[in-house]
Amino acid sequence: MTTSRPQHHIPVNGREDVVARLQRENAQLRHAVDSHARVDQAIGVLLAVHRLKPAAGFDVLREVSQHTNMKVHVVAEAVIEWALREEPLPQPVDQKLQAALQRHPQTGSGR
């Protein structure tokens, strides 16, 4: 037995609104996925460079975000650019990152 969804009739002028709304939602979802991936990459940098315990990586990024009034994905981007040696860490990020790292346990010696 097959079931099918009922077809809803959308007036032609309403279709454009629906398409525009779906395009906005799609763009927002793509941005969220990209931001999440960058945050995960930055956590990996912190784990590798500073030998943090895995659970502490996001906590450190969140703390830096809160203390610098920057979004987490912006802090993550700065950490990634620093790791690639393309950009130095901005002063407030560097300062708050060092402070946050001191509050979190490490698994070994950091850089």
C-alpha cells in the first residue's frame, strides 16, 4: 500500500513568496553548517596545540567569545587563521584565550 501526500494548491503569486522563504532558510542552514564546521576545526586546533582535554575545547572558545563579545564562530575563525599562520590572533582574543586555557586542564604540555 502506498501513501501519498495531499497536494496543496499555492497561488502563483504565493509561490514566489514560498520560494523566497525557502531560499532564505536554505542560506541560513548552509551558514549554520559552515559555522559549526569552523568551530569544530578550531576545537581541533586547541586540542592539538594546547593539549586540552576534548571536552574543554568548546568551553574555551565559548569563554573567549563571552569575554570578547564576539560570536563563537568569529573566535573560531581567528584561531584557524592563526593556526594556518595567515593572521596573528587579535589582541583581545589572544589575551582571553590564554586566560581561558589556564582555567582548563591539559592532557600534556602545551605549546
